Amino acid sequence: MKLKNIISPQNRTTKPLSLQKRLVKRMMSSPDSLRRILNLWPPLRASGIRITEITADASYAKIVWNRTWKNVNMHGVAFGGTLFSMADVMIGTLLQRRLGSGFEVWTRSASFQYLKPGRNGVNIEVELSDELVEWVLHTIEEDGYCNVPYSCMLKNPDGEVASISHQELHARPRGGGKRTARPKHASKPRGYILEHMATAIAWAAFSETPETLTTLLSSMRRMPSQAEQLRHVCAKAKEEAGWDDAQLHKFGVPGGYLN
């Protein structure tokens, strides 16, 4: 997607960049510069968060938390906010890098499931596929913006899942761009909408059996994919509550989640 510059070079005034803007510009100049500067960024450094790898094409990054006596809670494990920051710092940053300087990416909303304590060496791997980036660019070209759902897991060194992060990012042309009046991608449920559907169906199907409802909601929060959550709940509603596809369609569930 090409962006048109509506300000002529003759009329544009040049202002000196602030230190923060110079650092951001340097950060985005290359994946290695991004990694090194983020590792020096005071909030991350003080929390023990370290980016150990960013690939040359910015499609993958690994972030690790290093435990010290200065960055643990009263139980000797990672603060919940530290784990949240590990996911928050890199997903949008990588996507903006992949899209290019003509775009901006913001975290629109986020939720976090804390499953186990974050031990020394807890890590997260963020991967952005070419298919995802192409979909984002295509959607921006059609609708003027794209709300991008992304989920990932934080794992302890032994592979145990400590937390699951669900985010929705807002990607758009830098400066805002022009939105279409009827965005096409908003007509298909994704991300949080799938999770909300799953929760509503679980309550409707099993409100009379609280032990089943509690078990189902507990299993949902351990699933890294919101699409997986909806499929699981739909299957349970059909198997254990005797629901049919017509009842599920009333909740707006697309056909692809009913098998």
C-alpha cells in the first residue's frame, strides 16, 4: 500500500528530533539495533527482560526474563506485570517493523492468563508469518485499518506454560489514513469475539450444571488459541448439553467452528 505525501517539500519545516524519537528511528533501522536498544531501555532492563534474538527479517523474536533479587515479588517469582510486558513489548514492534515505516501499530486491547509462576528463564517466542503480514496489508488496503488478533505462550525453562497472552493490535497507515464506511474484515469474528462467543455459549448451555461450567471455563483459559476455545465449547455443548447447529448459529458461530 502506497501512501501519498500531501505536504510539498518546499512547505515542510524541519524540526530537530527529540532524543526519544532519535532512539526510535535508530531502533527501527535494523533488527539488531532494535534488539540492542531495547535491551538498554530502562523499564525493560530494570525488570530483567532481555531480547535474545530477532531474525534479520523481523519474523521471529525470543524474549527471556532473568531473575535477580531486585525484580521478584514476595514469592521469589516474576511479577505479573513483568510477564505481561514481555508479550506487550515485542508483538506490535515486530509487526510495525514488518509492515514498514509507512504504517503504525498500537496495542488495542490485551488479556492475560496466569497459569503458573514465572520462574528464572521464563521465555516467549513471537513469530509473525508472511501470511499474517500479507493479510494485514491487504486488509488495510481494503478497509483503511486492520485489527490484528495475536496469541502466544510464555514458558518456563522446563517447557511448562506459565502464561498465555491474547492481544489485539490496531494497524493503520501512519497518521491515520482513510477508513472505509463498511469494513469487510469486521464482518468475520476473530480474536476476542470468538472468546466471548465461547463464554456466552458455555454459560447458556451449562448454567444449570455449575460443576461442568467451572471445568469448561477452566479448560478454556488454558487454550492458547481463541478459535480453539470456541471449537471446544461448541463440541461440549453438542456432546453434553444436546445442542444442535441451529442453536449455536443463534450465537453467531460460523460453520467452520461446528465440526
